[in-house]
Amino acid sequence: MAFFDALTQGLLIGLGLFYKALWPILFGVLLTALIETLIDHERLADILGGRDLLTTGKATAGGIASSACTFGALSITQTLFKKGASAEASFAFSFASTNLVIELGILIYALLGWQFLLAELIGGFVLISIMYVLVRLTLPKQLFEDARKRLRQQYEEDPAPVAFSRQVTADESWSQQLTSREGWSRIAYNYFHTLGKIYKSALFGFLIAGLIVSFVPPEVWASLFMEPTGLLSITENAVVGVLAGVLSFIGSIGNVPFAAALWVSGVSFAGVIACIYADLISVPILNLWKKFFGWKAALYIFVIFFSTMVASAVLMEQLFSVLDWIPPRLSVEGFMSFLELKVDFTSIMTVLSLVGTAVLYALVRSASRGDNEA
């Protein structure tokens, strides 16, 4: 009986997380679809060939504007690298497009609060800065030039997209697309294309989060994560947090409810933020790095990214402790209360988001019927 009670509670928590996160996800996906439709990512490659700070800054700005899911970000990264972008710029793009994007920030704020959102934003720039220094000092240039040649050869043999990439674009200006039915039909197509890329990861993340809160005793997390009383213990928390993210098999959106469950379960601030950072080296993403760049380059990327994520999480814990910005932890009961269905800002935004999704779906269906009739 206790098992089924815990299972029911876990499913309710997962459902509550899904409800809280639904409108941030849908709103973020709309922004992603707008940017995917209106901005040509491939033009970025022409200005990202340098290894200097300015080029890395441009890549960071491009990543923020790309607003991609983890799989999409990696697909765009390999396209940029294949077309001539430097390793530093390519990696900066990856970090920015998975850590500094609007939909992720909205979701973190909705589930974890402004402190975690601020740590994610500041930490995102810290991630890129540390990565840049490490890659400048250690990059095996010939290894990555060989990877670039292999990518170009693969493209010549099969020019179809290797993985998740933008599906619909147009030559019209952004203002023309935003004021035409055809433009919004393309946006709607990309909207549902992006939803199709992330929904499995997100739903899996909500389910795992609910089961973690319900089934895993706090003592388990206490045995894995040392009490963060000093630099050594904080570093251990960050290392275990990154490993949890690596082994979660979840993308950036799904990692947020997973991280929320860790926070409620007693994991430290550094451990939670490190878990959110880790989406770029989760097991399925590492497999794509290997597919695109080869296993030696993928191993190098894992070591550099892992070190970068741990260092950034440690710095965020130290900084937010000094500023007294680490938020109070919710109990399981408080978490359940937080997830209750009620008439508030969340419910209003959820209804509006669902109505908007229905309108976009009607546009897609209308465009599909028009193509079939033609």
C-alpha cells in the first residue's frame, strides 16, 4: 500500500510540474519558432572563423538568439563548425543556445525561482569564459581539423540534415513574414517541429522528478552530496551534480524539473545548478558529439565541458553564498502546495498558451490541405 501511495504522489508531483511548466515551455517554443524562421543560422559561420574574444562574443550572441533545444543546438553547432567556425566559437554557441535562452530561463524561474535563474544566466557567461580559456590553451588543432574535413565529406556524400535542424525558412524579411499568413504558417510548422523534438525529454523529466521526490529518501542524497561547508565539499557537490545530469538522458528542458526534484530532496545549490548545466554532455548528446566529431574529439569535449561545468557551479555557490542569495528549500509538502491547481497567473498563461497552440495548429492544417490540393 505504501508503494502505491508513493507512486500516486510521484505521479501527482510530475503532473503538477508539467502544469507549472506548460506555459513557459509553449511560450519558449513559440520564441524558438520565431527565431528559427526569421534568422538564418548558417550565415553565422561566415563571421565565426576566428579564435579571438570578439568572435566568441559574436557566437555567444548568436547562440542566445538561436534559442534551440539541446539536440537542435548541437546540430547547428556542427553546421557552423563544418562551414568554418572555430572550435571556440562553436562551443560558445552551444553553451549560449542551451544555457542563455529565453524558454529555459522562464522555466527555471517558474519551477526554481529567481535565484536559480540568475545563477543560470551568470553561470552561462562564466561557462563560456572558462571554456574559452581552456580550449585556447589545450585545443588539439589537427584533431578538430580532421573532424571538420570528415563533416564536409559526409555532407558532400549526403547533404540531407544529419540531425534536428530548421525545417522551414523563407527569403522574405522578418517584417514581411510576421505580417503574412504564409509567414505565420512557417512559424507554426517550426513551432510543432520544435515541440516534437523536446516533448519526450520534457515528459520524461517530469516523470523522473516526481518519482525522485516521492521514492528517494533524503538520506540517499545526503550520502551522495556532502554538506557544502567548504570548497572541497562544494566541488564534490558540483561533480556529482554534473554526473547526475550526464546520466539523466534528458535534454535541457527536461533537466529543469529533474533539478527541481533534486533541490526539494536536499541537494545543494551547486549540485542542482551543475545538473542543469550538464545537458550538453548527457549520454545521448555525447553520442551525437561522437557521431559528428569522432570519439577522440568527443572525449576532449567531455573533459573540457565537464571541467567547465564543475568550476562554474562552484563559483555560483560561492558567489550566491556571499550575497546570501541561496533560496530557502521547499519541503515536499510545500512543493505539493506550490504545484496545486488554482486560478492565478499560471492558469491564465496556460489557457492563453493552449489557445495560441490551437491557432497555430489550425494554420498548419490549413497549409497542409492547401499543399495537398495543389
